Amino acid sequence: MGSSLNFRFFLRNFGCTQNQGEGENIRQILLKSNGVEVDDRYNADVIIINSCAVKTPTEDKVIQFIYQCSLTDADVIVTGCLPKINPDRIKKACPDAILTPPNLGKSILKYVPLQLFNGETYQLARLPENPAFLPSQPLTVVVPISQGCLGSCTYCAVKFARGWLTSYPVKMVVDHVNRALEMGAKEIYMTAQDTSVFGRDNGVQLPDLLAQILETEGDYQIRIGMMNPKFALEIIDDLLDIMEKDERIYRFLHIPVQSGSDKILGMMKRQYDVETFNNFVKKIRNRIPQITLSTDIIVGFPGETNYDFDLTVKLLEKNKFDIVNVSKYGDRPFAASSKFENKIPSDIKKKRSKYLSVKVKEIQLEKNKTWYDWEGDVLILNETHSGQKFGRNIFYRPVILSRGNLGERVVVKIIGNSQNALHGEILETSSAVVET
């Protein structure tokens, strides 16, 4: 790129891990293009808002922030999912906002005001030029493996922002991971709207990608992102085979069920039923009993009766998930369910959400107690605000320690727990500190 003036930018990320990684990529590109990041939007020449629109409360938060930014003297750029899902609402909040597609990469430079640059433009980046480390997790890199999905869920608007499946070439992803490891990464977050469909558009599958990544030697951990149960079923045997053979893959899966009612699942167009899902969970736990399973639940979907809700409660009680993300249903632009009848009043949705949240806390506390006296390796990844060390074991369980060094792998004994974490003491160091 040619010469350019120094400029001040303010960047705010919203949403999922993949969005966080794409936002961090934008940050690094601007910093390398004579950008100076400021922590006060009123001191910025340009404000970049990397938006999310998966839920109504999140959209409301983004819109409020966009409006606040409209009151500054800066140029406002809105990227991420919201510009394609609800551009009119953005324009009402900030009429002069510049709207862009998601996953900009270097193309951010053609949207930053031209007086700051020489006008050079770039093609849409598929993967970040450089690995995107999460600012709050210095050893963790986000690696997108695809864009879009193959589902048609009636409640979802993200499909309209991200489109149908486009998988990144295996070599491109492997090379990207290798660069991240060379730069000191210890934890790789493999993300997508649905990781289980990776490669269906180019003749490979997720286990093939993992096998090639694991050919790279080193001490690191891979976390596999969200999977639609329908498609995860088709690759689960091969996926569990790889997990059992290589401890560098966290024993962790995120498989959103959304409801315990077959009627509601049908209205959502999730393309599986409760019995199939329960058998899926049983199969996973038969292979890896201590695996950490995460799921998502939507309460108050149009037409959800008390009986439907009770079925969801029973599903959670049966499967005892380690992590449950509970959301109250809200209409999203373009989503088919926004036109459904029998909408659930907000007070009922709130009551159901609160009930589930209490139930989830009880299950989490109960399950964490079963880890008492467990001994094994923990990789130290971060430092808490109170100065303690934060790490994870092979089952993706968060472990709080009183000492240790970042990047160090230590042998730990669990001596206590809270609802959200295990508490351990170090027995011995199992690997040297890795310089970052």
C-alpha cells in the first residue's frame, strides 16, 4: 500500500467467537496501515462497529451503540451481520453510517474514508492475513474454517448475512494454524456457523481437516466450534476417533438442541427429533464419558405450550449438559418465524428463561462436584482479574490455580469447585514454559 496519513480509529466487536476473530483481524490491518487505536470514540477519526444480529437484545445493544457513535465527529463504519439483516434500523440510528458486508479483512481499507488513504482497495479476505489472537486471551487464536451454513432454521437471520456454505481450502486453514503456532498460539478456536458441514462443498470433511492440522507437532489444544446435530451425526464416529487418539483436541462439543419438543423442532426446521438427539448424546458419552457438552435452548418460540416447555426441561434433566445457553425467542428480520402466529407473551418467556437458568445452575454445580480429586494436565492460558491463573484440562473444564506461568502445562489435582469453574493445586510441571 502507498503512503497514508496517520489516523485514529476506535473498534468495537459484538457477537460470536468468529465475529471476534474477524474484528481482531480488522484491528491488526488498521494498525499496520498507520492506524492508531484509541480507547475513547470521541477522539477517533473513524469508528468501526463489528456488529451481531443473532438476537433482538443484542441488536438493540448494537443499535444503541451506533446511535451513541453518531453523536461524535467520527466517520462510522458498521460491518458484521447487522448491515445485511437490518440496514434500515442502522440508518435510522446513524444516517451517515457506512454499511459493509461481514468478514471484511483488508477490504476495510476501501471503506475507511479515502482522505485517510491513497484510495487503494482490496478483494474480500477469506481468512485473515495474520492469525487473530483474542485480546483477552493472549494465547488463543480464532481460525474460521467456513462461512455460511446448510440449514434453514426458521428463527435465524444470520443466514441472510452469511449465505450458503463456503468452506475454506484445507491447505489454507492448515497453513493459517501453522502460522498461529509459530507465533506462540497454544489454543486454536476453530469456528464457523456450523463446523460439522465443513468441506461438503469441496469434497472433504471436518475430520480430514483435523487430521492434517494434527500432523503439525507441538503442544497446543484445538476447540471445535458449534455443530448442527443433524450434520454432526454424519461425522461423529470419525470425530470421536480423532478425539480418542489425540489429546490435543479438547473433549468438547457444542451441539445446540434448541427445544425438547418435536413439535417445536419441526416448526424450527431443525431436521432432527428428540429421540435422535438423545441417542446422539448417549453415543457420544458412551465413547467419552467425561466429555464436556454444550447446548443452546430457545424458550418462548411461537406456539410453545407449557407442555412443550416441560419437554425441554426433561431433555435437560436427562442429558445434564455441562454448558447451556438459554435465550428468549425474539423475531428477527427476514426470519420465517417472525410471521408465525401464537407469539408467547414476554412475561411468560421471562419466567421460562429464569426457571431454566436456575435448573442449569443446579446441574452445573452438581456435575462440577464430580471432578473432586481428579488429577491430570492443565494448560495455563490466562490470568484472572484477581491475579489467579486460568487454565483448561483436556475436557475443556476451566480450572483456577493460585500460581503458574502462561503457556505452561502442569499436573493438577482438583480440590474444590464453584458453579463455573474447578479449583486446583499444582502437583508438578509437565512441560516447559513456551515463550510467546
